[in-house]
Amino acid sequence: MADMQFENLQFRPSEIEHRYGEHVHLSSNPYLLSHLVTLCDRATVQPTVNRLVTILYQELIQAVVNVEFPRVTVRIETRMVEHTEKGVYEGEVVDRSAQAVCVNIARAGTLPSQVCFDALNEMLDPGGVRQDHFVVARTTDDKERVTGAAVGASKIGGTVQDRFVLFPDPMGATGSSMSAAVRTYKEEVEGAPRRLIAIHLIVTPEYLKRMTEEHPGMVIFALRLDRGLSDDAVLRTVPGTFWDREKGINEKGYIVPGAGGLGEVMNNSWV
């Protein structure tokens, strides 16, 4: 007789209340938010930076798998079966046959993508896990204001048919680069993905608006929402209540309070 407690497992992630829609997940995990605060601190440098990014994405990919990935019921004999016929476990686990693609959006996304790729290889059948590489950069005007995104090069390993396509990129600011990457997978890569999932450390209201409008149905996970340039009255409301009045990016497209240029910080390269 199977134990009912392991049937239809319900995972409830710790999330803040918001008005951005059901596809947006914003963490309220004090442990992870504390690590993120340290990462954003101007005094934090390498090797602590990449160690913290690794820790945070190891936790984020767990949340994504728990919420989004399919499960199956398994029945296994434990070591105790040598002593009793009751030494059998039956219950739900993540379906190892699920297939996934991690997209490395160079350069800030390189380490996060590798962390997610490694974690999924441990959880799923590695034959169904792939990592693609995508180079896309902001375009700016003569006043350093973001005007869009330019796709440089890519190394995409095949179809995305029925695959979970993950975009682990730390900062969701304007959404120009992410939207360009997602558009490429929707319009130029063979196959219909099972789910498109963006995985971030920090996002802005402007980013969420752009992504939900341009790519409805895309799932977004983030540890923190930054809307630090909003007026005081807006800051005292549930996020998304006055979405059009919320502001989290400055005139140069950087998140406030944010973490600065994390791509530069992670690579010790200031260009």
C-alpha cells in the first residue's frame, strides 16, 4: 500500500504578493535575499562575487524545477528490502525524462547558465539536457541611453521541441537583450518549447512589463524586484498596483538600487 503523503506533492514557494500576473515569481526567501544583499554591496569583490552567484542560482534552479517541471510516481526497493518486504518506497519525483536547454546569454549569464546546466544534468537524464550560447548586447545612443539590443553570435545545438528553455541572466533591467534572445528562440529555432523560463537575481517593473507584453506566457523567476526610483507613495503599495508609475531603471538603463554592472563585476572587466 502506497503512503498517500507522497502523492500529488504540493510545492509552495516563498513569494511576495504582487500584481504582475501569475507567470511572475518574486522570492520572499530571507536566506537568499541576505546573500543577494551581500552580492550587491559595493565592497564585495571576487572571488566572493562568483561564489554568491553560484549559491543563489543553485537555489533558484531548485525553485524552477519544483514549480515547473513534471513529476512521475516511482517505486523502488530500498536497502531495507533485504530485511522486510515493506522496504519499498513509492511516491512522486521529478520526471528524469523531461528535456531542458540552458541558454548562456554572455557575459553575465555565463556562470548562472553553467550552474543551472550542471544542476539539471544531476536531476534529469543528461542526454536530454543541453547548453546553448548566445551573444547579445545593448545598443545605446550618444548619451548612453539604451536603444535596443544587437545579436552578435550564437551556438544553438538543435531543436527546442517540447523542451524547457531556461534563460538564467542575473539582471532584468530594460529587457532589450532578453527579449531579443527569446524572440530568436521563438522565431528562428526549430520546434515549439514546452516552456520559456527566465531566471534572474533582480528585475525591474519596466522589465516585467516589457517581457509580459512581448512574450505573454513566459515564466519569470526572480529573487528581488527593484523599483527604487518610484515615488514614496508607490513604494508603499503592493508591487504592480501602480505598475505604470513604478520605476526601477535610471537614464542609462541600470537598476536602482540594483547591483551595478554585474557583468563587469563578475568578470573583472570594466568595458
